[in-house]
Amino acid sequence: MKLALFAALSAGLAAPAPVEADDPVSTPTPTTLQPGAYWIRAVEAPNFHKYLQTKPANVPGTAILDSYTTAGQFNIEDGQLVNKVSNPPLYLWVEEPADKANPPRTLATFFNTTKNPFGTFAWQGDALTWSVPSIKRQNLAAWLVCEKQALFVNTGAYGYQTPSGCADQTIHYYNDKTANN
């Protein structure tokens, strides 16, 4: 798990650490899209056609963009982004900063077995967005992919002063029957 997430959590933020099994057993990812679900992927370099998931696949942990062969399948239900493959379902969480008026440029994301109490996910066309009234963002669809392919909410301007080691991304749903490279 990203050190920034642990530091934020140990600083007393409201978001709990993801529940992680002692020996996580991955639920195999179906190769065909389930009814009512979407693949979610980046559509620009350097993460072109990298898909949203965890590693190992479909267990609680850091949200990453990686291979289509282990991609999660998702939908938004009542403002929650839900992995429809995992059992129990996994919900995408966003790190809640202590100072919402001056949040860090990157807010860590991770999947957990409980619903995310901080912010709301939505589709803007086919782009995945995240918003919360307490944090003002120029682009609700701005994300960052950083070290080890970890996914972060980008609280700054898209494509401007991108943090070192990160790449600006937007991520979009894809609803073809099979994920592809």
C-alpha cells in the first residue's frame, strides 16, 4: 500500500485502512463483461488501455491501472463505485485529507469491503468523476497514475505541474464484451 495512504491514515483521517486478508485469494476475473458492469480504463499514453483493478485482483487494496487480463468490472450505485466481480463487493475509497481547504495534490484511492463515506462517483459521458463539496477541483475527471500504477484523485489542474513520477489521466468506462489491450 502506498506510504502516503498510511501516513494520511495514521494522521487521524476518517478513512480506515483497507481490510486486507492475511493471504488474499483473488476472485478470478471473468473474461466476458457481466450484465450491468463496465470495464474502466485509461485511454491515453503512458497508460493507454490499462484497466482499473487491485493486485491481486478483486481483493481489498490499492486501486491501480494494469493489465486487461485482471481488470475489475464496475458500476456506480448510489454514488459508490463498486467492483461487481469481487465477493463481497469492493468499493472505491478516496483518502480524506485533514485540510480540505488546502488538500494535497494527490488523494490516494483504494478498494475496501465497506462503502466510501467521502465523496461521490459519477459518469460524465463515459469518464469517471469523483467529487465532494468540501474540495474544489477544476476537473472532476482528473486522475493521476503514480508509482506502481497506483491511482490518485488529482486535486490540481489536469496536465499542469504534474507531480514527479505521476502521469495525468482520465479514465473511462468501456462496455465491449471483452477487455482488450
